[in-house]
Amino acid sequence: MSGHAALLFRFPQARAAEIAFDTLEELGYSPQMNGEAVLHIHVEREDLTSALEVVQAHGGELIEQAESDIASAASAMYGMDGIPIPAHTVNEDWPDSYMDADLANRNEDSEDSRFPTDDGSYDRFDAR
């Protein structure tokens, strides 16, 4: 039995629905716009948690859910078919040099300083 959920969300503004649509599409979902501020998605093999997080982050709220049996809903929600990786845990591949680089803004205790040392004399300006 394959996990499947059909969800319909309403957003406060059409722009918020468009941004959520674009984000869901980038993550591999197949969203559809139903009206100006209404978004419809089918979740089959994707991660339901990530879809809900994206929708809620843009102010969307669930207005309708398709009828399904308990086993199908549990499979869709908890990914019984495999181990889903939520979209927010995926990072870019950083080069090793990025992680090993010295920080440019850290304090250094080096002999070579860009600022003159204080010798007690505050007469550094020429009076003319």
C-alpha cells in the first residue's frame, strides 16, 4: 500500500502562496494553485513534515484533506517506506578549505601589529 495524502492550504496573501509554491516545487513536490491564495499538493513519496513546515512558514493553513485510511495516512506522515530526510537538514557541499580557514576577525596575540604601541607620549600631531 503506498502512502498518499492530498492537502489543500489557504494563505493570507497570494504572494505568500506563490513563494510557498516555488519552494515546494524546488524541493520536488508537485504543487498546484487553486485560486489566488489556495495551494494544493499531493504527497506520495515526499516528506510530509517538510511540506507542512514550508506551508506554515509562509502563513498557510490546512483547509481540506482527502479521505484516506489510517494505514495510508500513517505511512505518508511517518515515512514507513523509507527514511525521509527533511529539506531543512540538507546542506551544500562546502570545500574543506572553508572549514579549515583562519577567521579574519579573531583576536591575535602576534608581535606584528598594525597599530603603534603606546609609549606614553600623546604628542603625535604637528601643531602649525
